[in-house]
Amino acid sequence: LMRLIAAKEGFIRAPFFIEGAVVGFLGAIIALLSLAGLFFLFHQRFALGNQFYWNDVLFSFLPHEMLLLFLALATFLGGMGGYFSARSFMKLK
């Protein structure tokens, strides 16, 4: 429909790119929150009990730089997925 009103291909692909980026970002947020929840549950569970000899080992969650890198990479990959899927669909028509 957008081609019928002479829209450029970049204008047609942009919503797919944005949607892919948003879905990638939200997926990364959900994954990181789940991972953090499991980490803190595991840490709390085993830090209180002396069943294992892990008391001398310091456990910490991922550094902030790695969290930001993970979010940026997931956003980029989601956006590229949307872009290439729209591009391949536009070549078929």
C-alpha cells in the first residue's frame, strides 16, 4: 500500500527496523531480569547455608558495562532482523 503512494523503501522499512529494535531491547531486559533474579536467589540460598565450601569465593553479578553491551547488542540484532526481513519481503513483491 505504501508503494502505491510512492513511499521510498527506507520509509517502508523503518517501522520494521524500529519494531525489531524494541522487541530485541525488551527481550534483553526480560532475559537480564530473569538472570539477575536467579542469581540473587542462588546467592541468597547458598550464602546462608554452609553446605558448600564456597564461602571464600566472591560471587558478583555481571558488570554494568557488560549489561549495557548486552542491551545494545540485542537491540542492534533485533533491528537488523526487522530490517533484513522487510528487505527480503520487498524483493519478493
